[in-house]
Amino acid sequence: MSLRPIKLDIYRTAIPMRSFEHAAAGRDLAEAIVVRLELSDGSIGWGETLPRKYVTGETLETVPDDIERMFLGKPADERGESADAPALKPAAACALDLAWADAAARSEGKSLGGPIPPGVRVSGVLGSADPVRTAKRLQLMRWFGLRDFKLKLGFGDETDVENLCIVQKRIGKSIQTGKCTLRVDVNGGWSAEETPERVAALKQFGVCVVEQPVYCQAEELVELARKCDLPLMADESLLRLEDARILLQEPRRVWWNIRISKNGGLSPAIRFCALAEEHTVPYTVGCMVGESGILSAAQRRLLSTAVSPKFVEGNYGKFLLTDDLTSKSLRFGFAGRLKSLKGPGLGVEVDDKKIARYGTLIKSV
């Protein structure tokens, strides 16, 4: 007998954070949409997504209705949209993709992934409106053995330069010798006109790539990258496979940030990674700030299939969250190492009590 989905519960969750800042937004709550999918044989699967309006155009308010429509199989063109609903609504599609994959694998007693390659290391993310705080965080991260760093810009020119100087002072020599790396993330804080000059100024700090300096379409980012002295990394400009194919016009000048939530789920993210590797595009396996153990587990499953990500962001767990939705909060270990997950499905167990504490049931379908 074939498996059938019989019930979907959609929750909105909010977990207090230990605070996070960047140019697009500051956060003290990790807000997500979490779904619980039940199959006809009683198997349960969980999915999570963190919609961001400035990333995919989706919000915490719109995603539950889109998830319901996808679950019921209603075509998107009933709402005056293209029939390609998963591509248009990647954050909503992500929650369903994860829940279905988790439940189906659990039904068969199978895991969704294998061992994580030993060379995979998680990056430290820096950047604050208070440079003293940046310095303290960098020191702690170095003590913990991290060697790859992303510095958030967009706090004002004076603060940005001070943050860059702090990083250069502490790890500049390690960057020069290749023991550490530094990339920056602008979160669309610059204009296209000023970007080439600003990118050129970053070379003195040992920056290897500049992430999403301008909010723009894939075509525009390709043209902008051709004018810059350093590679650019596509984040918000890389949502769908059609974006990826456009960015392949400059596979060395435009790197990719692949994130499960913004790219439609685990299955599409695997395809993005495979496409990047096929065309030797340097890429990051990234995350949405505030992911719970559900998406962290999905990322570990993704990393078990990815051959050679240049950088990894995620599995921050209680480094960023005050609590988690899973029985065991997933976070990286010393030097950014990640342990492979065992067990069926995603490999984590969601704690019903924590769902009740941090979540609100929006609807059951």
C-alpha cells in the first residue's frame, strides 16, 4: 500500500535568541513556521522554514496559507500566479519537502544521509554595531578553533572599517598564510554604482569574496561581478534553478550561498550543490539565522551528500538560541566540526513539550 499524507499541523514558533545583528535586520527572536506531517501508516515527519520578505518575498503570515495550498494540491494559478508554485514559494515548499522526506524515510526505517566528510568546518559569523563586541566574539571563536570567518557589514562606514581593522589585527597574518579566511556580507547595503570601488577597498583586508552587496536579480549580479576586483557571492540573487543557470555565466566571479530554507528544501538544495560542483562554482552551504535543530539536521544531511563546499554556516544551536525544538540541540563542535547523524529520517527527535512552549498551532489540514 502506497503511503499517503493524511494530516498536516502548521505551527508558528518563536524562540528567544542571544541576539544577532546585520544590515538587513537585528533579531532577538527566532521566528519560524514548523510543520508536523502524518502519513497513512502513522509515520511522523517534521519540517521547518524561516521566511524572510527581503529574501524570497514570503513572510510568517503568508507561508502557512501557501503550505496548506501545496499540501492540498491546489494549483498556484488559482491565485493568479504561475503554476510553478514550489519555485515561486521556496520557503513554503521547504517546510513540506523536509516533513515529507523525514516521514517517508522514517516509515522505511532509513536515514536521509550518510557520514559528513571530515574536512567540513563551520564558519564563525562576526559583526556588530559595537566593535568591542566584535573583538570579543572573534577572540572566543579563535579559542574555539574556528578558522573561517564571515564579517557582516552595513553598520555605517566608520563602524565597518573599525570592525575590519579589528579582524585584520587579530587574524591578518593567518589570512595571509592561508590558515584563516575572511569574507564579508553586505546584505544588499550598497548601490550598484558604488560597489566596484568599495569591493576594491576590501582587498587590503584579505577579503576573498563579497556576499550580496546589492539586492538585485541574477543577471544584474553577473554584470556587477564583471566590474569587481573580488568575486561576489549570490544569496538573495540565488533562489531558483533558473537563477543558478544565469549565474553560471561567471562561475568563478560569482560564488553561491545555498540555503535549504530559501532554496525550497533539502531535495532542491542537493540539486544546487550538485550543479555548483559540476561547474566548479565555489559555494557556501548556509542557513537562515535562528534555525532550530530541525533545519540544522537537514543541513547535516545535505552536507553528507555535498562533495566540496568552500564554506559552511549553520548548526549554531544554543550558541544563538536560548533553547531548541529538538530533544538535543545541534551545534558544531571544536574547530567547527560536525558529527554525522544516526537514526531514521532527519535524525533528530522533536520535543512536543517545546513545540507547545514556543509554538502556536495555526491550522490543521
